[in-house]
Amino acid sequence: MQSIFITRQFFIVCFIYAGTLFFASLSASNTIASTVFAILATIAQTALFTFPLYLLHRLALNSRWSATTKYILAITLTAVFFVSIMLLAINYKLNSMYGFFINGFVMNLISTPGGLEAMGASQSFYYSVATLVLAALIFYGLLIRYVPFEKLIPFIPRKSILAALIMADFLAQSSMYAVADFTSNTSILSVANRIVWQIPITVKGLLTSLGLKQTRTLSLEETPSGAFKYPDKSTLDVQVNRPLNVVWLVAESWRADMLNPRVMPATSQFAKSNIQFTEHRSSGNGTRMGIFGQFYGLYGRYWFDALHARQSPLILDILQHNGYQMMAYTSARFAYPEFDKTVFSQFKNSELQEYYEGQGWQRDRKNVTDLLAYVDSAKDPFFAFMFFESAHAKYHFPKESIIEEDYIEDFDYLTTDIVKNIRLIKNRYINSARHLDQQLARVFAGLKATGKLENTIVIVTGDHGEEFLEKGHWGHNSTFSDEQIRVPLIIHTPQNLPRTINKITSHLDLPATLLSLLQVNIKPELYSFGQNLLSPDYSRKYLVVSDWHGDAVITPSVKYILSSTAASNGEQLTDGQDRLIRENSLSAGDRGVFTQYVKSLARFY
């Protein structure tokens, strides 16, 4: 009985894996060849995933085990089989929401304190997880009890024949992938990207040696590496000759088009009265790279070096060296992403306040109150940073912030149909943006009331944007669409006249801009990839936006996608409107930009 119980489960797992992989990959198929590849890849990947389970299955059926041992093995194997199914389900739920499978970024998110909360996980989320797991467990139990999969055994070929068939299938699908990669066959590559943890096998060298001509794609042949050579304040002239106060305000998931008089009237008025950048791009499509770039002025690939070295940004080192009072507030956590080990690593514990009780809007209210008290009591010069959570998914807000009455009230990641409800979800976001505006208004009014606005630099921006299926994705951290990377930027400086700057600008320019305003005499190229935004000579041929897995190089007319995650979502080379284009349509100028980017990579190694 136990042997039937175990064998039945193994077949259940195989069928669930094969069915899930096939229908997921088939959804990306649009040619006969890609459909054939979907079938072959499904068989190969199912065999690969279930082979370890097969070995455990055979081990459990060993007749030499005692009855007690067999019972324990049966229970253990049931747990292993069920967990493997849940892992598959989690992978495809992640992929449907964010466009990627479980990877290093996801593991970092899970293992770092505050990581899941940063993604919007709440008590209702955990209740939903528990409910769905229980439902899946019941369904799994019913399959074990009532579906006699073991009756398929007589129809299965002998082991040697089955092994030969699987090997032939693996070789066939690997060959198809290798040729597709060599010829840039996007229909097959798109199917491959829907196969969880698909193993890419390429034979570019072999095919080239046979005289075949490769369809070229822009790529990095090698990634520069070495010791992280970031400047130390002790080696430079770090005198602040114009010691203005600095208030740096960053809002979570604040996309550029929310800055309008209807949704954010107070912030729109503040922008109109100061310097507004209408074509500004974040340095990342997620919080980690979006914050890192605006403080360091470096590409996101340097994040890992800074984290390993516990390297703080030069601009904050300079302020501390020049006697600034320092204080930072967050409505999230400093530990996720690891800003307590990077951006704010030189701050004392008393200079870091993280408040994460209640919903994002409630945390923002508390932190703004404390920020204003600090500004009122601080002696000049001082630095203050605040990270707002109001606009973070699940986009919570109080009743007085409602400007879109038609919104989804019960928004659960696991049970909500994102596509069907996207308009209602976006309306939630709009309401949360109104609350963000109300809190920013408090800061602006407080600075003005204390009289400190006239000797304070105020920077207001977002860490990244937020997409609502405009380009096929919801949220952020998945692609480099404008909705995910374009953010507002407002800079208030004493004595500067209001103006609007319509040039393409980057978070990477903020360190150079701030140090210039403070009259610190250091050339920007010594510590960043940025420029002074307020210089009459400001001009960018390209900007770089990063995620966990790589960069996107962006010009006014093209985006080179060099991140494996974003590329797996169907983006490799797009125009300025995020439409796919072929490399042979690139101008000589755009190709030259890519060459410049590659040459710049090793500057700080």
C-alpha cells in the first residue's frame, strides 16, 4: 500500500510539472517551431526537475527498509513532493506578477529583515498564503486518494528506452535553443524565458567555426572587476564653502505623471516655484538601485562592491566631515535594502529613525512630524533625509486622501486578478499619491514657517516609478519601461529662479549637483558618472539605469537592455517608446554610445 501511495505521488508531481511548464511556455509561442520547442523543453525540464524526486522515490521503495522506516520515508517524501509543487506555483506566481522566477534578488529579499514587508506583504497576505496552501494540500490529498496514476506504469517504456528518449529530447531542445540564440530567434527565446530555471546552452563558437554567420546582438563580453576604487574624503579637498542645509525627500514608487495639479496640487505648486526636471530618470527600476545611484552617482553594478566594503557615499562623508548634523528617517527599514551598510553606514544609531508600525501613510505622518521637529531644533548646517512609503503597494491611504472613488478595496496579491482590476488598482495608487502630496506639503510648509527654507537645498524625487500594465507589467523591478524608471525631480535652492528643465537627466547627477551647490571643489568624474544638473554646459548622450542583474543604457532614441531579468521579459533592444527594434536599425551614433558605456565600466575598479 505504501509503495502505491509513493508511486502515485511521483506521477502526480510529474503531471503537474509537465502541465504547468507546457501551458506557461505555450502562452509565449507564436510559431510552429516555438510550439515544438515548447513541447521538447517541457519534457526535458520536467525530467530534470523530477529526476531527484525519482531517486528519492526509488529509495523509499527499497524492500530492505523496516515497516517503521518505510512509514517515515513515505511521510517525508509526501512533504518533499508537496513542497516541490508549491515551489513551482510560487515561481509562476512571481513570474506573472513581476516577470522573473526565484533568483538571487528574491532570496536576498526573503533572507533580509524587512524584505517581505518592503514588497507590501501584510498580515492579510500571510492569511491568504496559509489559506491557499491549505487548499492546495487538500487538493493534493484528493488526487492521492482518488486518482490511480500508477495504472500508467504498464504503458511506460523500459528504463533504457525511456532514458534514451529523454536524452534525445534534451539534445533536440538544446540544439533548437542554441540555434535560436545564435540567430536571435525571438519566438523560441521567448518560449524559453517562460520555462522556469531553463538552462541555456549555446554553441556560438562551434557554429561560427563551421562558417555560419551569427546574428549580432549588443552584449558585454566581460564584466570589469577588481578592487573597488571609490574616493576617500581624506584624499580630497572636502571643504564645504557654502554650508547650506540639505533636506532630501524620496518617495517610494513615485512615477512622473503623478506630479500634476489634480493629484498632487501642493507638490505641483512647489515644483512650479522651484526647479523642475520633466524628463528625469531614476538610476534603478527598484529601491536598491534607485537610492544607490542618487547618493553615489554610480551604476548599480557597483552596489555589490559598496555593500561588501561597507562604503558610504562621498557626499554624506563630506557633510559629516564639515560638521553637519545628520538625521535620516524611513517609513520602511534601513536594513532592506541594506542601506544601513551602504548609504547610511557612517550614521550613528541615534541618527537613524525607522518607523514601520501601521500602514505606509500612517508611518509617513509620524516621520514627517519628527522630521519637522528635528528641522526646527537643528543647528545650521544640518542634513535630513526621509523616505516616504505612502505610494508603496498595496497603496494604502486615509479617507481624506480619496480623489478616485472607484478603487479596489480588498487588494490581496494572491487572490486579486491583476489584469482584470488594473484600473481599480491604479486608482488606489492615485489616492495614495494624494496622501504623499499632503505629507510633502507639511514639510514644505514647516521649512517655510521656520524660515529655514531660504538657506536650505531641498531635493524631492522618487526611488523609481510604477507600471500598471502599460507595457505588460505591474509594479516595478521587472523592466526598464518609462513607467518604471521615470520619476519627478524638484530642486529648491536659495536665490535660484524657478524654471523647468526638459533635458533627459539622471539620478546619477544628484551628487555632482549637490556638491556644486555647496561649493565643494571636486571634479565629478573623480567620484561619480554624473554631472551638475544646473550647469549651462549640462548634456547627456546617454544615461544608465540598473536592476539587480545588470544595466540598461538609454539614449533619446534607444534602450540597450543588458540585464538578464529585463531581457528575459522580452526586452533586449527597444526604442524610446519601449517598442522592440532590431540592431541593424541602430544609427552609428547609438552604437558609439554603447561603446562609450562599455569603456566607462572599469572607472572605479
